[in-house]
Amino acid sequence: MSAAHTPPLGRQSTDSENWRGIRLVNAYRVFLAFALVAAAITGRGPQVFGHDDSYLFAFTAWGYLILAMGFEFLLELRAVPYRPQAHLHTLGDLLVLTLIIHASGGAGGGIALLMIIAVGLSAVLLGATAAMGYAALATLLVLGETSWSTFFDGRERQFAAAGFLGFALFVVAMLVASFEQRMRRIERLTARREREVSYLSSLAVQVIEQAPNGILVSAPDGQVEYINSAARQLLAARRRADAPEVTGSSGAVAMALAAVHPGLSTALQNWYDDTGAHPEAAEFNEPHRFRAEFHRLDTVLGQRALVVLIDLSSEDARLQQTKLASLGRLTASIAHEVRNPLSSIRQATELLADSRDDAERNELIPIIIRHSARINTLIEGILDVARRPQVQATRIDLAQWLKEFTELHRLDWDASAVQVQFPALLPNEAVIRFDASHLWQIMDNLAANAKRHGKSSDGRIRIALHCHIQDEEWLQIRFCDAGAGLTPAAMRTLFEPFFTTHAEGVGLGLYISHELALANGAHLFAEPLPAPNSGVCFVLRAPRVA
């Protein structure tokens, strides 16, 4: 059969259940027919069910048995589709049972209850609509048999029994149909949930299979229950020839971890021995350099270990590429910063060599010294960036520290006509934990930056220094100028190396200050003042000592 004619899996399952159900119903029919035939042969039928017409009872019982066998033959051949066969079976039951009821004395006999079972089975096989129709047909047959017996055979009237039987037929049909519909809704819901679970499981397996990291799940006895492709590649070189191979596309395996990688197996067993309550990691150099991270999984089958294998060789290659790219950017920036002063020094040197005038020499020599100092400042800044800050944090009382800071810079500020506003009084709780040398370097850089860029529209330099407690854990030092401010683009790149808006600037002061703040668990950032072109505030958010 081609794929175009293959029915869906759900439909195949439903058809199989339908045929199984109709075969069970016919088995009940064969058993009932044998029972009726046995009752007719032994003569017990008329005594138990009624003795109105023994000949009709026996004839109908034998006919019912032949009919049930014929139905079984049709079921074996499946020459007739399911629903026509189910309708044929139900019609046969109703006609035969009507004759049995007539032969047994009418609707008042106990055998009339078999009619209820037949209608209930029709509801199961054919659904609610067909069951209600057969309940109506059965009621008409019972009422017709009662009318015939009353008016033509002169029997006792049994219309009340026929009415109760018809009512019972409709009630059973509705109950069975309602139960059947409920079961179908539950089956549909279950099938939908199964499809969702299957989809999510398949999706999870595909995601894990395509993950760059190796993933395996191991039982406490060392048996690997799942391993993805990346983990197989990392461990394949250590698999012995007698080790079992991975079976199935879902990652299911039947292998011992000790046979695949003894070192990993030992590390995993040690993690289990330590209760496996917390994640741990171990590194291995064979067959590839990788790190194994162990995590606990609590499943319905008990505790399992999730082992994540990270390929360190690939990670090292990516890190090396990142370092080379950073080095390239740094070299290009250094070349750009050094080219201009070197060009000025070269030009001044050439002019100095040809100069015959002392006044011209006195003008060229300071140019050479100034640009040489700029190159020296650049080199020192690069060395500061290369050095990893060594933090020796101590308790710093900001009231005392700021007093010393302002005294140190007062002469310079007075000479440059810088107007400085200081906090009048600091609370006693203004104590931070910081490296004192780093704090001096950060605040010196901010002071130099404010002096260089803090000139307001009237030509004066104004600096404001504020300090306040933010909350129980943080304290803020704000260093604000009254300059022209910065553009949004400049604000985003303010703390990047070699960024400067000053012709004589190197562009490393704020970057170094930012790195020193991070090393001390603090954060340095900039905020524009609310009014346009009114300056910038640098904020040092430092950890506070309670």
C-alpha cells in the first residue's frame, strides 16, 4: 500500500478497536444463542421463561444460533464494512428477541430484559443517534407484539409492562450513549495529551542532540541511560572494542560508563559517594580536553546523574580568537594614538635640525617635550590597563577622606579659578569598604576630567561634590561639572579605552577608573544633568559598611 492510501495511525487504532468490540458482542450473541438452544432442548426454557409457544421458542433459538454463526463468518471475512455489519447485527437481535419474547409469554417475562442489553450494545457499537433509533424500534416491536398477543391471541394485556420496557430501553440508550460520549471525549483528550507529550519529548531530544555540549544521564550503578551526539564524539576515542554501542536514535544506550571512560566513571562515583547533593565539576585531558559537570536528577525511577561535558579545546580556541581580536583592536588604537604625536615630534625635530635661530629652537623644543610626555602618558596608561588591580580593601570614613582630598587639591583649584562646592556635613554612617589607593586614583581622574571639561557658558569652571547614603548596602559619591555635557553617543562609549573629546587627552583615565571601581565591588557611571548643556555627573556607587 502506498503512503497516499495509508490511513493515519489514530484511525487505524480506532478501526481495530471497533472490530474488536463487535467481535466481543458477537461472542456474547453466540453464547446467548447456545443458552437458548440448550433451554429448548432440555425443556427448561418454557418452565423458566414462559410456555406460551414451545415450538416457536425452539425454532427461534436454533435460528438465532445459525444467525450468530453467520455473523461470525462475516466478521472473519470482513466482506461487509463495520457499520453495516453492526446495524445488521442489531436488527437481527431485535427481531429474534421479539420472537423469543412472544414465545415466552410477552413483555412481562424476564427474558424481555435481553432487549435492554441489545439496545445498550447498539449504543456502544453505533453511537447515541443510532441507539436512540433502535430504542424506538425496539419499543415499537414490543408494543406491536403486545398488541398482537392481546387482540389476536387473547392473552392478558401487558401494555404497562411494554411501556416500562420501552422507557427502560430509552433510559439505557441515553445512559450508555452519554457514557460512550464521555469516554470518547476522554480518549480524545488523552490522545491530544499524548501527542503533546510525544511532541515535547521529541523536541527535547532533538534540541539535546543538537546541543554543542555533551550530555549523558547515568544511573547510580554506572549504566549510561542516555548520551547525545556531542558526548559520543568527546568519549568515542576511549571506547573499547568490546564496549556496547549506542542503540536507537533517541539516545538510549546499554553501556557501562567505566568501559567508555574510566576516569569519568571514577569522578562520577566519587560525586555519588558525596551524596550528590551539590553540582561538581572535573576536568579531563583524554581523549579530548573537556570539563564534566555533575548535576542531580530526581526521577520516577530514582536518583540519576546528569553529566554535562564541555569541550574545553573549542572553548580555548574561542578564547584565543577573542584575545587576538582584542589585541588587534588595542594595537590599532595604540597606533592611532601614537601616530599624531610622533608625527609632530618628527616634524619638530626636522625643523630643529635646520633651525639657526635660538627663538625658533626655544619654540620647537617644548613641542617635542610635550608630545614625548603624551606618548609616555599613553604607555603608562596601557601598562595600568594591563595590570590586574590588586585590591586591599579597608574601612574609609568619607568625611575624613574627603577633607584630605579637598585640602590636597585646593591650591591647584584656587590657581585655576575653579569654583568647588563640597558637602557641608556628612553623616557618621558614611563609611565605605574600598582600596584607598584605588579611591584616590578614581577621584583624581574625575577631578582632572571635571577641570578639563567643566567650563560653563560664562567661562568659569564649576565642580560640585555630593555624597549620600542610598540604602543599607550602598553609598553614592557624585562628582558633577557644569560643562557643555555629552551627546548620547558619547555617553554610551564614555568608559571605553581611548575614547576622549579633548585634543590632549589619551582616553584611558575613565576606563581605568571604571575597572578599578569594578575590582572593588563598586560601579562608576555617568548621568547627564536635567537641563540641556548643563554638565555631567559621575557617580561612584560603593559598598557601604554598616
